[in-house]
Amino acid sequence: MIAPPEVSRVTTTRVACDGATDIPGGAALGHPRVFLQIDEHGYVDCGYCDRRFILIGGPADGVDPSQLPDIASGASPQ
């Protein structure tokens, strides 16, 4: 498997992604803000930008992200 473009470790199971958090110029260069829900796998992938959110202390924390299958579930537009 190919590693995701970016991995963010988070402390909550509900996260927001706009694809431009760390890009100069902000949301104009990203995608619509979506809210993602981390489930029992301990991580979720954004369906727009493939950013992976891993729950700190969850089952995927400490696992090589390139070894985890893609999960793009729970996306809901703002």
C-alpha cells in the first residue's frame, strides 16, 4: 500500500477537514469542509484529500499508517 499524503494524530473521534489547514492561502486552495467520524478502526481518511486522521490511544495509534487499509467513511459536508 502507498502511504497517505498526510497523517494527523487527533484527540477526538469527530474531526473537520478542509484540505488547506497548513497551506498558505487557506481554504481557497483546499476543498469544502467535511466532518469525519473515527470509528472502531481508530482512524478515518478524508475522501477529498486523503488526509488520514488517527485517534491518539486508539487501535491504529502506533501502527505504520502505510499498513492500514483506506477508510473514507463518515464524511458529511458542513
